[in-house]
Amino acid sequence: MARLWRVRHSDGRIGALKVSRSRDPDLLARAAREGRLQAALVHPNIVRALDVIDVDGTPGIVLELVEGGHTLEAELRAGSLPPERLERLVAGLLDGVEAAHRAGVIHRDLKPANVLLEAGAGEVWVPRLCDFGLARPEFEPPDAKMTRAGFILGSAAYMAPEQARDAGSVDARADIWSLGAMLYEMVAGVPAFEGDTLEQVLLRVTRAHYRPLDAVRPGVPARWEVAVEACLHVDPAMRVPDVATLREVWAGRTKWVSEGGGARRRSIPGVASPVVSHPPRSNAETFVAEGEPGPSVPPRAASVPPAPTARGVPRWGWAALVSVAVVGLVVAVWLRMG
């Protein structure tokens, strides 16, 4: 955690000073790196770091002050977003992440709480990415010193499965997964991966176990479903490769076809989906996750098998025996009358 103060920088600009509460050397080193990485990112959809200063032996990051806004997390507490507002926020969100990736920076902690909404012209909110505390350069060797054994770096409901296993060696495709989880929540109004415990959430993440969007919010555009599902593949190689492609799929300008994966619902042909929902057999909903057996459509009632014949004698055999008996009876009657 960090403390924030409203400050005036030496160049006269008003900013926000972020200082870590921790005295842990590794966390302090991470804070210093956060400031350096964020200072190099200059984009209207990223909160810029203006300076990194020493505050009583602790790195302090002087950030742009985002006036009059709140977080995307707070915005989503009211439920799903209206389509027009959602489209604007998604456009800015994708632009910000793409800018970071072009600069070679992986965020590793993309989530609604790390997106500030700045008041723009009229009633428009401008999304600004913030909190690069877990970010690292993509082409840097795995950050073993910044990753502790037994600790999970990131937020479970939004982190990619491979990040839960080894946060130090993930690439930009981990951010693609996080974007998919965020887009899901922005459309549905609820997180894709929920649970009563951290273990439950992580289990669902590692299996890509979530309710289909059209089951949560019926009538959503098929292109939104395609985009979300193209991000939320357990195998990074199955995801959309970059933000530019994701933007085109989200807009419906590019058709994304995944090979393999789980069973697929009928609504979007040609795209593999990691989960299929079936009518519940009890009060609790049941799901089929990737790699688990299950039909791709709601199961139909099993047909009643034909009644077995005695001792395995086929039906045509019984018909032949009856015919012979009838013929024999007719012959016997004819001979007695004769």
C-alpha cells in the first residue's frame, strides 16, 4: 500500500505524490522501477509519472493529478455500462494498454481499480491507466528478485493463469487476458471470475471457468462475445496476439477464429469458447470448463431403449416361429377334415 499527497512540483505543476508504506528493500526497489517505467510512458490514456524523488529514504513518485474523477471499479459498482459509454471507455482503455506495450512495458495488474476516469468535455470520462507497481519491461529477463516464491503478484480475478504460476516470466499476452476479464465485467456488470475464497477464484481462472456473456446479459453484440472469449484462453498462444488485433475483433472488423479450446455455443460460429452453460440440474448452476467432458448443447432426454426380447432371440425369429405354427395348425385341420 502507498500514501498519497497533493503536492506542487518544482516546475510549478500540481501533482500527486505516491510513497510506499513498506520498508521492504524489494518493494522499495519495485517502487523505484515503477516510477522510471511510468515516466517513460507519455499517452493521454496513461497517468504519467512526472518525477521520482527521495522521501526520507523511500522512493516517491510524483504523478499527474487526475482531477474530478473516480476509478472504473467505482463506475462498475452501478452495474453494466450503457453501450455508448462502454464503447468510449473500451477505446481509451485499449489505446492506453497498446501504448504501454509499444514501449515494451507489461502492466501485469490491469483491473478496474487501476483505471482512473478523468472528467472530460461534457459528460465524457477519459480512462487513464495507473499503478504500474507490478509492471516490467517485456524484453527484460524474468525478474526473479522481484518475484517471491509462494506469493502471487497481481489480482486473482484478473490475472492470467500463467501469471498465477510464474509472474516473473509472463509476456504481454498476460495483459490480453486481463483486458478480457475487464471487458467481460464492463459488459456484464459482474466479474468473470468470482468465488468465496482466493483458491476458488484461482481454480476458475486456471480453467477459464466463467458464465457466457449472453447468459449474464442477453442480447449483447456477438462481436463483444468474440473479443472477450478470444482473450480468455488458458493457453496464451490461443489468445488474440496483441491489442491492435483485439481492437479490430471488438469492433467487428476482423473475424477471429480459434483452433481447439472448449466446446462452442451456437451463437458465434467458428470461435472456440472456454465454457458452456447448461440448464441446472439443481438449485446451483453447473458449468463445463475447458478440457472437461460435456455436450455443446443442453442435453436432451435420453430415448427409451426397445424392450429386450427373450433370451436374445431376434424379433424376426419369433415372427418366423409364429408363422410356421400357424401353417402347421392349418394343415392339421385340413387333414382331419379330409
